[in-house]
Amino acid sequence: MIHVTIFDDNASRRDGLRLMIDSTDGMECAGAFPDCREVVKHIETSKPDVVLMDIDMPHVDGIEGVRLIRETNNTVKILMQTVFEDNDKIFAAILAGADGYLLKQTAPTKLIEGIVEVTQGGAPMTPAVAKKVLTLCANKGPLAKPTNFDLTSREKDILKQLVEGYSYKMISEQCNISTGTVNTHMRHIYEKLHVKSATGAVSLAIREGLV
């Protein structure tokens, strides 16, 4: 059972997300809150596997919410949701430690797929958000001279596709390899980059100009 906690200031949207999650086999809404003023307490109480986090909320927004969560919890998966295409906010969410980035207009089936994917170690991103991430790479460039992490050409290719928002399944199809082989490559990438998650790999790839 995947337990999901929602942070969204729109009451009708929160209710809709709760209904969608509770009506999906294998999922349950663990809690729903209008902002992140008590985000750490809510996470400790609801004990979710996945957090659906709106970026733009009053009082304490989603980006600060992610930072607060990551101060005490590095295991819960966090999916950001946004209605706007703001490069700086997307970049801030990446650096804060979010695991995926979906537009609010994302179809319910795709949102459910994203929740499942992130629990499996993926970093789901809708194409529009993935495009913005690539724009960040082009415009901001590396924050420092790229470090040699000894990635193989295959690992670099897989990392690039991960930054572009490809799921593990899509990567396996693109590279003509099994999902198990993708997972093996990802474990090697994590070890070489000294990260523990797909979002860590994406963040480091952007900061170091690896893609």
C-alpha cells in the first residue's frame, strides 16, 4: 500500500486528489493540508511514502516545505506540482530535494503513474517541466568545473535521459535494455556520484554540468 500525503491550498483540489488516491487500488491518502506551516509534524503523523507538494502556497510554500522535510527525513518521496513555468522555482525545488515535478494539468492516470514511479526510484517529470530543466542546464551551466565521476558512456546516456524526465521503463525502451539493467546502471550511477536517489543524481548532474 502506497500512502500519500497532500499539501495544497485549494480545498476542492485537495478533496479531488484525496478521492482519486483513495479510489486507486494499492493507494491511500494519509493526510491533506493547506500549507507547510507544520509540515514536519504532519509528515511524522501521517507517515507517507509519497508527498504531493504544491509549489505555490501561502504562509510556507512548497519549496520551503521540501527543505524542512529534508532536514529530518531523506526517505519520503516528494512530487512537486506546479501550474507555472518558473525556472528559478523549479531549480530551487530540485536543489531542495524534490523527487519529481508534474504540472497540475497532468492527467489523473499520469499522476498515479508518477506516484508509483517515484516509489520505485524514478524521477517523474512531465515533458513541459523536463524542458524547463534542460533550459536550466543551458542557461545556468555548471556551478563549478565539471568533476570526473568516471561515468561510462552508457551511464551518462541514462543520466541524461533521467534529467530529461524519462521513466525507468522509457529508458529501458530507448536503450533496448531491461528495466533490471536500468536499475543496475542507476545503482552504479548513485555510487559514483555519491547520492542516494534519482533526484540527487538529477541535482548533481545539473550542478556539475554532467548532461
